[in-house]
Amino acid sequence: MEPMLQLRSSNPVLADDQLVATSHARPVAEAATVAGVAQKTAFAAMLAVVGGIGGAALVRATGQAAIWGIFIGSLVASLVCFLALWRKPERAYWCAPLYSIAQGAMLGVMALLLDAMLASRGISALGGLGLQAFVITLSVTGAMLLVYRAGLIKANGTFVAVLSTLTIGISLMYLAQLVLGLFNISIPGLGLQSAMQGGSGAWIGLAINGAILVIASLWLIVDFQQIESAVATRVGKEYEWYFAYGLMVTLVWIYVEALKLAFHAAMMANERK
């Protein structure tokens, strides 16, 4: 097995060892291609945009009561997709679209709520936070693809190990924030409260948010290499949807961090006026 195939991704989908095992277990009539993965990922992203617009429109039409329904529905849909795809990549043709629409709806509501928080302080974000986060996510994805194609960053074992350690640290910070939040305690700079409070805490929060966005973005390098390596082993055409789903998991994380970054920037720009 090539060393590249032994890389571990933060993405539980693309890190599945069964991916490679299946590719060697049986011949395929039609092999997956990188172009096919790109097309299906683009379609999944479009579904996420539609879901986001639909989720925001539903909240505007029905009021705050729809927010919890969308968040819970998104969580359930995501869990169903993850469990359905476990060792069953052929199910990705329906899991990837479902996941994209559900996550898109949740992110659309998040953007709407953050816009409302800004509006309550008399602040308006140019084009809305949702659009700003979309542009940031698209720009980051394009930049990481160029970096990967140019070979400027190699996703070797050390690179993945460092990213994994940083990602675990981020997860532990968010877990700690969740637990402390139950007692009305916040970690300085980690949540959106720092942006709302202003001062040095807002700058710390912006720096932390920016660092997490960079880490999330760098995982795309690993994901791209995982996909290209698996395609080289001639996995079946059905894996294209599987890879598209895996990329959407990473892109959703990037979008969330981009949304928070846009919120921080809007608050701090208003403070400097």
C-alpha cells in the first residue's frame, strides 16, 4: 500500500480504512474520478445554499419557534447520515444531499440569528454575514486547492499529526466552554461574547477564531490527498458521492468559523467608528 493511503484525516468519512480495503476487494465496472468528485461536491454545496436560504425563510415566515426544530432536525439528519454511511459508502448518493440540505438550513439560521444580533446594536454587515461567510469559504477552498496542486504543502505524517493534535485541543476547548456555559462561565476570547464585549478580549477572540479557521482550512489539504490517493486505487464510481459527503463535513466546519470571523469583524469595525 502506498504511504499516502495511510494518512489519517480528521474527517471520519475519509479516514475509513474500509475505503481502501473495498477498492482492492473487487473489480469495478466504472472507477471514480477527481472530476466526478468535484461535480458532486459542487452539487452538494449548491444544495446547502438552497437549504440555508430555505431555513432562513422558514424562520422569517413562522417565527422563532422554527429555530429549534431546524437545529434538532439538522442534528438528527447528520447523525442518520453518519450511521448510514458507516462501512456502507454506496448509501452516499442519498446521504450527501440530505446532509447538505440539513446543514445548510442550520447554517442559514445561524447566519440569520447573528445578523439579528448585529441589527439589535444598529450594525449591518455588507451583504449579510451568510454571504460574507460563503465568500470566505469559497476563497479558502480555492486557495487550499491551489496550494495542494502547487505542492506547497505536503500532507505527510508529521503534518497530519500536528493538525490532529491541534484539532483535539480545539475540541477540548469547545467542550470545556459548553460545560462552563451551564454555569454562566465563558472562556475569554473563545465565544462570541468577546466580540460583543469589545476591548482586548475582542482582539483575542478574533485571533483565536482566525487560527481555528486556518486549522480547519488546512484539513482540506489532507482531504484532497486522501481522495486523490483513493481514486488512484480505482475505487468504484459510487465513492464519488462518498467523497463529496466527506468534503462537505470539512466545508461546514470552515463555514461556521468563517461566519464567526465575519461577526467578529463587523463588531470590531463598529467599535472603531
